[in-house]
Amino acid sequence: MMRVEVLAVGKELLIGRTLNTNAHWVGKRLARMGTMIKEITTVDDDLVEIGSSFRSIVRRSPDFLVVMGGLGPTPDDMTLKSIADALGVGLKLNDEALAMIREHYNRRGLGKMELTPSRVKMATLPAGAEPLPNATGTAPGARLTAGRTVVFCLPGVPVEMRGIFRRSVEPEVKGKLGVLHRRYVTMKIEGVFESALAPLIAEELARHPGAYIKSHPRGIREGVSRIELDIAVVGEDKGQTEDEGAAIAREMQKGVTSMGGKIKASRGLED
């Protein structure tokens, strides 16, 4: 099973100033590809904290590590220096990254913009890193390796992060995953409490250990319990994947009905 981890950098994420929508978006994107985030680490804008967390993650040897935030021109943007220090490789001005920054200013009619030390800082990458084009912002992303882990460093600005992720991260993740098929079913259940549903979920997970079956309570209205149930199956064989997802859905529906509950809506997606 592929292991993907996320390292989110930024004090604003820790003090409640900013919601970590980036990790949420990446998690959904990976799930659609057939894998998932195994662990999310959030750290302050601090050289020691970033480096310590980075080293801890690399020791777990995930296939991919997505680092988000801390690539900009300000003093608190120190992600790349922290990673370079952790790897013992130092920082180096990357000519390709600098050209990307120049091109960014040219596209916006700012070709005469002075490349101050703060702006050049965004083109200064860990030695050996490959710059990743940023179509909507100034700071390039970066790709590097740490042991067996491929590390992608992306800006924290959501629109920039998403653009680089789609263009540079997704193709590599998909290439390693290979061709996978997905079968998703979402059920809206009424009249059954989650505690009563739990044994049925356990039975189906025992029969289908690779499946994802998760209940989400939606409260009680007019004395009636409401639950949303997600079922997801991922596999290399399309027919087998669809059949397994459908079989789980049938058994869950049968069990809910036997307990006096109702399936108010059932939506299936396959890919």
C-alpha cells in the first residue's frame, strides 16, 4: 500500500487564523486516485521544528511527502532552508527557478521588477532539487528525494498549491499507483442508531478487509436517527471492484432494513 504524508507549515494553521484547506483538498484528491494521506503533521514557522518533523517523516520512508507552505519571500518562510539543513545539502540559487520568477513578472507586465534578495530567496532551493512551475504565483515549487521518499514542496497559497499539485504531483503519484478502478457508494440511512449499525459494518469489513466503510452520524430529527454511510472499494480489476462495492451496499441495505431502518438515498460512483 502506498504511503503518502503531508507536512503543513505555518503558525497561522496552529493559532486558528487559517483553516488547513490544503490538506483537506489533497486528501480528497488522493482518495479519488485510489490512495490516501496516512499522516498529517502541522508545524510552526520554525527552523528546528520543520527540520525535526521532516526528519521524523523521512525515517518512516513514505513513498511521497507533500510539504505545504513556507516558500515565499518573507523571513518566516523557511521551509526550504530547514529541509536543506535536515538533508545536509545546503541551499543553492537555481537558475531555472530564477527564470521562472522572471517569467512570472514578465507575464504580468512587471518585467522591470527588481530581483531583490527577498525575491531571489524564492529561487534558492536545496541542492539537487528540481523547480516546479507555478502558473499562478511567484514562488516555484520544488521536487527532491530523501532516501526512498519523493518530496514535493508546494506554496501554501491554495490556488498555487492546487495548480502545482495537479500539474506536477498527480502524474507521478498516478504513475506509481498504476491503473486503478474505484467504486463509491454513499447511503443516507434513517431509523437506525450508529451503535446498532456498528456490528454490521464490522461484519462487512471482515468479509472485505480492503474496503472503506465509514458511518457519519447526522443527528436526530423528530426522533429519527440519521446517518450517512460511505463505502469505497479500490482495485485493479474493474469488474471485481464494481461487484465488491455493490455486494457491500446490498448487505448493508439488507441489514438496515432488517433493523427497521430505511435507505432514503443511495448514490454510487465508479471510475
